[in-house]
Amino acid sequence: MGDALAVHRLQFAFTITFHYIFPQLTMGLALLILILKTAALRTGDEQWNRAARFWARIFGISFALGVVTGIPMEFQFGTNWSEFSRLAGGVIGQTLAMEGVFSFFLESSFLGIFLFGEKRLGPLGHWFSSLMMFVGSWLSGYLIVQTNAWMQHPVGYARGADGSFQLQSFWALLLNPWGLWQYAHTMLGAVQTGCFVMAAVGAYYLLSRLHEDYGKMFVRTGVIVGVIAAVLQLFPTGDGQGVMISTYQPTTLAAMEGLFQTQPGGAPLVLLGQPDVPRQRLDNPLTIPRMLSFLTYRKWTAQVRGLDQFPQSDWPDNIELLYFSYHIMVGLGSIFIAILAIAAWKLLRDTLFRSKLMLWTLMLALPFPFIANIAGWITAEVGRQPWIIYGLMRTREGVSPLVSAGNAWFTLIGFMGMYGILAMLFLFLVYREIEHGPAREHLPERRAHVL
């Protein structure tokens, strides 16, 4: 409790976890809004336009909360992690600045144009604004992921005389192969979040017998896009990310899988089990023999190095958290494939909208993509430990030396209170939009007709 490093890490973990609730939703919805607007442009059906406006309002609420919670997070690089910022700012400052100057303003500007400029733009111009929202949102994600990728797999740098990291190749930073796989995996996770949210709202409308035409549209769109994203999340992006980890962070791979001892004849894939770090074993394991060797090296008998092959000083400092967060991510991802595949099959047979069990499943599954995405980021960040820049700079070397544990606790408690209020505000605003429904602009005429 009194260790300043631990409190700084806890504060950053809390702020970034809360913040990421919102970008994953906006990045997922950005693609879905573009799909809705494309359908509206092709068919001329105003229903698609109303659906796109409805989700753009929810996008705007999430975007605003993402901005509010993202600004303090970036300031923490200077307040809590000043040594890291001093030494690595010459590299990561490039992508962070580009994210703020280019992608953030692109996304925010065209969001405003989309929400308030439809009558002046016309159909084609309004569609173009949705395209630019999508580009800005996904470009923002790319630059942030490449910033993190440099910390995971540093490239294109040189060390200065003072020990600082200086950028030598801008394109090496921007095209870091670790980041390319990580970005694809991250964005597909965000798309699944958007799809499950859209399908859940549609299922709610169908079960409540409200806005049923829109409910069918939302469920259909969410399921079709979602099942494609879920499969691609597993392969090739999940597989590609796994190859990068096995190549450049073998210690992380061993800890993720709970592989304490090297398996020379082929390593098993662990489905269930509890890591016992002091005894260096996995309790109650449920495994698939040799499967980890095949997935990692495409050979059933390939040797996968266990933690016993590495000095304990280089082990991730919270193997239990890493192991469970990784297995939560993979487990939920597998469940998503099953849910969406069954829903797509029922959609193909034209029975999905009448299946209350499936609609309830889609609606109640809403929070789990958020959990899976956050578990994935916990896996990435805890797996990198004890390095803040993998292999080059330890986390304890990056902390601000003059900020005490008491100061960090004070601001952390403040963030918790403020973010609790923001969470309630977000839920209230989104609930109000869902209650009003996609056809809110037509409610007065409907009431007048009834009267």
C-alpha cells in the first residue's frame, strides 16, 4: 500500500481500463455506422439513415467520455512516469502527437459534421462524413497501438549519450510488425464490441416489441459483421499475435500458458488450471497434449521453453493475473464465435427473430466483449512486465521519483469518484437514447395521429 511504484501502476491501470470502455465502442460503431450509411446511399431507404443517426448519437456520447477520460491518462506520463517520458519521449511522442493533431481532430470534426450538417451536405456528403469518422477513429487506434507496440518490441531507435531513446527511423516505428498484428487484433475486438452492443439493443427492441423493424436491422447487422470479426479475431490475427509473442517475448508466452517446466516432446495447451507460482506448477490442469507446440511452431513435437529456462528476475511479476486474464480473453472469444455462429445459422434459416432464447442470449452478452477486450490489454501489459520498454528499461526505472505513494493515492481516489459519476452519466444518456429509439424525430407526428 505504501509502495509508490505499485500505486502509480494501480492508478494508470485504473484510468486506462476505464478509458478503454469508450474507444472500443466508438471504433466498433464507426465501422457499423459507415455500413448503415452505405446501405442508405445504395437503397435510398430512410430507415437506414435513421438507424445511422441513432448510433451516431450513441457514438458521440461514448466519444465525449473517451476524450474526458483520455486526457488525464496522457498527463500521467508526465506526472507519474516522468523518467520514462524523459527517456522515451523522443520516440513515443511522435505517434502520440500525431494521434492528437491528426486523427482526433479528423474524427471529432466529422462527427460534428455528421450530427449537424446532414441537410447541407446531401446524401453523398453525409456518407463521406461517416467515412471520415471511420478513418479518424481507426487511425487514432492505429497510432496508439503502434505507441504501445514500440514498448513491447522496440525498433527504429538509438540510445543518446544521456541514455535517452532517439528515433532513427520513423517508418520503422510506424510499421512495427508487432503493432501490425496487435492493431488488427485490437480493432477486430472493438468491432465485436460494437456488434454485440448493436445486436443487444436490437434484441431488446424485439423482445419489448418496440421499434421492431429497427430491432431486426440491428440484430441482423450485428450478427453478420460480428461473426466475421469473431472468426478473424481467432485466425489469422490471434495466431499472428501469438507468433510474435513466442518469437520476441518467450517468457510472456510461458507465463500466459502456465508452462513452468520446458516440455521437450511437445507442450500441451492448457484449457483450465490454477497456477501455483511458489511451487512452480499448475494445479488441476485440463490440457490438450502437444497442442501448444503445434499452434506456436506448427510442429506437434516442438519444444516450447518454460519459465525454468529464464531467470526469475525476468518473469512477469504477476503470473496469476496474466494467466487468468489471458484465459478469460480466449475463453470469451471462443464463446463469442459460438454465439454468433448459432445466431447467423438461425438468421440464415429465418428463425432468429422468433427465437427468444437466442435474443436473450444476445442481449445478456452485451458486457462480455468489454470484459474480453480489457482482459486482452491486461494480458499485453502485465505480460510485458517487469519491463516498461521490453528488454531495455525496467518499470521501476520509469516512475516519477518525487511523487509519493500518498500523492498517488490521493489522485487515484479522486479519479475513482469522478469516474464513478461519469459512468452513471454515460449509462443515463445511452439509456435515454435507447428509450427514445431510432425514430425519435417522428414521435410527435405519431402522437398527433393517435390523438
